[in-house]
Amino acid sequence: MASLSASLVRGAVTSPFKHAGRPDATLPATRLTLPAAPAAPGPLAAYRRVCSFPTTAYGSGPLPLTYPHVLAFPLTMRLMTGRDFPLPVVGLVHTWIEIAARRPVQAGEPLELTVYAAELTPHRRGTEVTMVTEARVGGELVWESRSGYLSRHATEAAEESTEKARPLDLPAVAEWRLPGDLGRRYGAVSGDRNPIHLHPLTARLFGFPRAIAHGMWTVARCLAEAEGRPDGHPGELRTVRAEFKAPVLLPATVTYAADPAGNAFGLRSASGRVHLTGTVTRAL
């Protein structure tokens, strides 16, 4: 986690010298890799608790679908805070994620993790970079994710606040009360200690009235709900596609909604504001 903290400091220092929307911007060809190692039992158990995944004995079941992304996040930050990365990491907005497990990944399996930047594309609000994470066991690709991170143009940031998201037309399934310290709790198990998630004061420095929940926590919590319900659908989760629509200000009460077939889900506030939408597939 120390290397991740160093990456955050480096990103804060280098961000003022980078700008979104440069037509000549190019991505580094660097691929960062962590040597093969199994997930540590203690951090994995803590992650399961904070995201409400069912508790299992170490090695007795597959990793949560989102967990390899967490394991590789320090690599992602190291790459995005490098001098040759064209976008400022401060202010980057995680807009979407796709995850696909080619087979169940067991907790005791040694995962080799690789991260690289795949694509830089114009966006109506700025410039979006696609980051790829791959997990291999014995050279076999067993899991991968693709994430979009948006660097917003200054002229577009104000317009975003006036845009209205489409209503989430899915039946309510569960209501969650999220505590004010959720960002600190998730940050402790994931290593993502971005100040926008930790305290109201540090969040206000970046334009948020209160601390906001991690987007990856909201995805993981939704998947845990989909896995853990007694009326849940059969088959292990193999893929998820989620889009982050609006931040969850902490503390909060939110509603998890899902279609009867178990293929689509979302998260909304009491006022109807949509925070997250997503779809999943399962292996039967």
C-alpha cells in the first residue's frame, strides 16, 4: 500500500502540468506486472466483509469477481501517475468498467497481474482513457477487466451538473444505509485512499459537499447482493458491465434494484437519482 500512497502524491504533483484534450497525446506502451502470488487471506476476508460478500473458508471458493481489479489497482495508479501518462490523474472520473472471468479463479491460485493503457479517445466532456487489467495463472488468461477514466474539460464540467440521468426502471430489491466512514473502511481494504472518499473536508477540496463512496465498492456491493440473496439466480457470475452515473454522498440510504431475470441491476437514491447501472452474465 505504501507504493500506492507514493503514486497518489506523485499524481498530485504532476497533474497541474498535464491537460485533457491534447490532439497529439499518446499513451505509454508500458506494461506493468506483478509476479504470480495468491491473494492474502486476511485482506481478502476484510474485503469480503466490507462489500458483504458471503464469508467462506480461504481457498474454498472463487474470488469475488471484482477482487483482481483491487489487487492490481496499485499498478494502475503507478502507470497513470507516470510522467509519460498524458492525462492528469487528479480529477479523473471512473465512468465504466467491464469484467470477464474466463473461469472461476480460486483464492489460493497464484495470479500474475498485468496493467496497461489500451486506448485514448475523444469524449464530449473531455478525453477518456481505457485501462486494461489481466490476470493469468500459469500463463493462462483467466480474468480481465477494462475500465474507462474520463479527464474532463473545464468548460464541460459545469454542464454535467445540469444533466438529468434517465430513471432506473427496475423493481426495488433491497435498501442499504451507508455510513459516513464507508470510504475510509473500503479504502483500508482496497488501498484506494483518494481524499474524495475519506472525509467531508478533503472531499470539499475537490468540489464534493461530502465524502463519496468508491465506485468499485458500489459495483462489488451490488454483485454481493446478487450472489447472496436466497432467491438468487443459479450460476456463478462470469461477467459484469457497470456504468457510474452519479456519486453517492456519504452517509446515504440507497436502493438496490434488479430485474426478475437477474440480468440487469442498478443503484438509486431515495429521490430517484441513479448512481449506477449494470448487467451481468452467469455460468450455468
